[in-house]
Amino acid sequence: MKTTNVASPSRRTFLKGSAATAGSLVIGFHIPFVKDAAAQVDIAEINAWVVVKPNDTVVIRIARSEMGQGTLTGLAQLLAEELECDWAKVTTEYPTPGQSLARKRPWGSFGTGGSRGIRESQDYVRKGGATARMMLIQAAADDWKVPVAECSVAKGVISHASSKRTTTYGKVAAMAAKLTPPTDVKLKDPKDWQLVGKRLARLDTVDKTTGKQIYGMDIKLPGMLNAAVKDSPVFGGKIRSLDDEAVLKRPGVKKVLRVGDSAVAVVADTWWRAKTALDALKIEWDEGPNAKLSSATFAEVMKAGLDAKDAVVGASIGDAPMAISTAARKIEAVYSYPHQNHACMETMNTTVRWTPERCEAWVPTQNGEAALAATSEASGLPPEKCEVYKMHLGGGFGRRGATDYVRQAVAIAKQMPGTPIKMIWSREEDMAQGRFHPITQCKLVAGLNDKGEITALHMRISGQSILAGVAPQNIRDGKDPVVFQGLNLPGPESSIGYTFPNLLVDHAMRNPHVPPGFWRGVNLNQNAIYLECFIDEIAFATKQDPLALRRKLMANHPKNLAVLEAVAKRVEWDKPAPPGVFRGLCHTHGFGSYVAACAEVSVDKKGVLKIHRIVAATDSGHAVNPQQIEAQVEGSFVYGLSAALYQACTVKDGRIEQTNFHDYPTMKLADMPVVETIIMPSGGFWGGVGEPTIAVAAPAVLNAIFAATGKRIRDLPLKNHNLKA
């Protein structure tokens, strides 16, 4: 999708028809931000996913959001595979959620999260490509008056062998668009894939590296003003009073606006003028009942939950408490995980123009449909009178699945009818008003027999529920299923990769006032730490090799074992590590994929940690683009190691203490280890790749640190610990 120019909003409509059914010819379908948007009069829409131009350019519509994970390219690759078009002539665009609503949702879900962008779209996207291919070939056959079975296609060129005639998709597209779509669509066998599985360059890389790519912050509209906003620093607080007299006299400042009862915005001709005026604004806060709460308060509440009776069961086999009570030996440990901010490079922002008749929003969002719903609700207008134009995201990580920032921007614009308002959060506001990774503690107790074999395991998680904060309607009988990621009974999604004779995993819900959110990797992050580090503790206590113990426990889990064995083979686990280097293993199953990792670290006499190498194996079933998988694995370790080494959001006096990257740092290039990715698709299923490996970053390093120092780290981040011998 090219975004060099912002098209005039007057052109953001269909010029002819709504094309509510697939297979119709649409004249002038809206392509956001293409400078010749008004000139699209000869473009044939074959179906909702495929548009073919006369010059043979194929436009593939992608509903899922691109935020650096490669979803846009991967889905286009899947569709192009079935379409049999020329990949060199493929481009992409975002349909809008408003168009989707008007057309009865032909693109399915716009939500992009949980590493589901490809795995939950692949079927209907591939069918969209196959359907379009069949219609284009049929159009050529009809024109030549030959049986369609005698025609073939390769790279968008249709051939009839006996007559030696050829044509292109662009030449027959208009005819194809008028045909009735076939109902019997057969997809290729994976063994016949030509594009899928290939290391193709991402479609969005060039524009990103040249600076041509337009993000939400880059939007410019005629007559646009800029807004900076500040919400109560204590969640649940309100504005008691504000004095804007001096601020309104500042150059460029247009208005000071209340946004709900807890936030205030300054609108100015530039964002910096708005921000500096906001900083000078005299605000008195009513901080409410949460002003005395702190991270220490939360820790005590969660600690009490470790032995509480009000827990809901996530997984259960046999009678773990009974087996533990009668075990020859018990091993016990308590781990914890902090609040963390997404810290997207592009802070939250939205541009909105509101009138009594229509509300339009330009939003970097992971869920266009949710953003449209939020725009409609906040604007007071029905969805059909609203539209959301999706922008490329400068980082999402789950944060941009929320809609709080969209609602806020609409509320500001509604107070200035007809004027486009671009609202941007400062970094400090972004840190203070996050939707944070949930805080939890976990008590693990294992029962062992006299041979040192595990007879039972009980994992008690105490702490925050994401769903209780963002979707309480999805809590059933007190259970948040998301809490148990990576700890479910055997199944296709986030299941435990070990067999225990007796197992109990339960959760005592304890929710602080800090709002939770889906943070990349979600609960798989801490659950992998809890289980994988505890497995190492058991191995050490029973004088077993960590790999050997895992092999025993994985005997009934071949896919889990396969990725672990691949990692062990690559690092030569059975041979000594280089002098001064120590290794740590881990594995997990999450987001439909099987992953394992081994970290190689050293710790010098001063306690300075060096992570030399991480080897990671991934089985995602099918591997659409190995290059993208490698990039995602590498990126996940940047994110996961940043979290493990440095990042924690702490609460004092009811507010988040961290304000910017000086006290919430991320990995630097000099500290980044070599990452070796092993891609081993076993086929037969579709797993995710954006999030699973983030969960194995921390436990692999923590287990290696113990091997190096004998120190067991049970709470993060590592910066809070002294590794000096």
C-alpha cells in the first residue's frame, strides 16, 4: 500500500455502487492515500480480495494490520499462490472497516493479535485467490470460445496451448468481474506451492527504509490542528480544577478542552506548542481512592492468593494435592512477574474530523473494526456515518488492540466540529496511561517419589486477569482462560508439553487498579518462566541433566520434543560449552506453535552478564515465508530480553513511576546476542510466529545464569539482582 499522498476526504467514497456481493465490478473502489484515487475508473474488482488493473497490476486487499510482523506480505503471498499472478506486479491495500460493514464483512475479522493474522485468515484468503484465478481463466476461455479446461495460467499470463493464444489478467479482468463466482473452489496441495515457503522480500520494506511510509503521526490534512492530552496520573482519578488563563495566551494555542472527567487537552497549531502549553497548565487532581496504592501493596495481595481457597482450575489430572502430600520429597518455589509497558516506538495517536453528519478517523490500530465501533460510540453517530482509515503501525505489541486513545481523540474533535484534530500522546503520557502486562506470582510445588521421579505438580498462579479488565463478559465461572496460556491440557493451542501423573494448575484472581492489556506474548511469557525454570530446579535437585529430564517428561509429546532436540543438537548440548560459557534450555507451546531455545551466557567476576548466543527452533506447521519467521524470532528476542533484563513498571502513590526510556530501557545493539533460528515446519497445521519465541527468551537466559553462578532468579527484571559471585 502506497501512502505518499493523503487523498482528499471527498474522494473517500465509492464512485459507483457498494458492491455488496463478490464478483461485481466496482468503479473507483477507495484505495486509501493513493494519489490517483480519483482516477480509478477502469479497475476490475474480481472479488473482495483481488483487484486487477489494465496494466496487470494485482491489488490484494489485506484486512489484518501490518505492524512490522510481515502479515501483509505473508497473506499476499498466500493469495498470490492461489491466484497464479506475477509476484513482481503485486501491491496491497487496506480495505476500511466501514466498507467491510457496508458489504457484510467479506474480509472477516480485522483484528490482528495473538499471532493469528495469517493462521486465522489463510483459508478464506487462499480461497479468494483461487476463486479469482478461476474467474479470470473462465473469462479468457469465454472470449476465445474454448473449454476452460484447455486453458492454463502462469504469472498472470493465460494460455491456450492448441491455438497458441495468450492473454493477461489485466486484459480479461473487466470480463471476469462480471462472472458469477464459482462455488466449488479447490485449494492447492502444499506440496505444489511455488510462492508459499519462499524467502520473498517484504512488500513494505523499501518505503520504511526510505522514510516514505506514512504512519499515524505523519498524517496531514487541510486545516488540521494538533492536540496534546494529559489524563489523571492515578488510574481512577479526576480533574478537580484547572486554570487555563495563562495557557490560552500562548502563541498558537487555540483551545483548552476537558476530555471526560479525567483528562484535559490543549489544541494548538503545532503539537509542540500544544505539549509545552499542556505542561504549563495548572491542573488540580482529585486522585481518588487509589492514590495510596503501590507495587508493594499488590505483592502482598498476590502473596496471600498463593494459598487462598478461591482459585479456579485451568488444568487438572488426577489428584495433585493428595499426591504431593504423600510424596517422598517435595520441591517448592515462588516466582513473580512485574507490570510492563508496551513502549511502542510510535506513541498512541489518532487524527479525527467530526461533523454532525460524519466522523472520520485515521488510526494506527490492530483492530479496525474495534476502532470503528469506538469511533461511532464516542462520536454519537451510527457506524454507517463513521469511517476508520487504518494506518501502518509504529509498533503494536497488543497495545493498539485497545481503543482508549481513539475514543479520546474523537472526544476532542467533537468539541471542534469540522476541524481535523491530530492527537498525539507524549512518551510520558504513553508510559503513564498504558494497558500493562499483568502482574502475577506463581507458587510451584512438585512431589517426587524415592527414585526422584515427579509424581505430581501444582502450579498456583495469583494475580491479574487481562480479560477481567478488557472483556469481563468473557469470564466464565470466575475463569479467565488466557491466564493459562502454555499450561493447558494437550490440545492445539498453548498446551503444556510435559506429562505428569498428577497435575493441578489454578488461578486466584487478584486485580490491582492498574489496567491490564494484551502485551506481546501475553501470559505465555511468565508461565514459560515459571514452569521452565522450575523444571530446571527439579533437575538440579535430583541431579539430573536438564535435557535428560525434559526428554523423559516429553515422551508423549513428539512435536515439543522435536524442537527441543533440534536446539540441543545445534548447540551440541552433550559436549562441554566453551570455557566460561554456560547454557540454559527451555521450551513451550504457544499461539499454535512449538518452540524451544538454548541460551549461552557468561558472568564475569564483577557480575556482568553477557548473552553470547541464543538458538531457537520453531515448528509453526506451515512456514509461509522463512525470512519473515527469522525476522520475527530475532525481533521477539529483542523484546523478550529487554523485558527480562531491564523492564518493570512500578507503582507508587497510585501512579506509574517510569516515564521514558531512561528508566524503562530496551536492548542496545551492543548487548544483543547472536540469534540462530531453526525453522522446522512439520505441516498439517497453522501456528503463529510473532509471539511464541518471546516466551522462551527469559527462561533460557535464567537457566543459563543459574548454571553460571548458582543463583536462582525468580523475579524480574534482572537489573534488580546482583550476579557477582
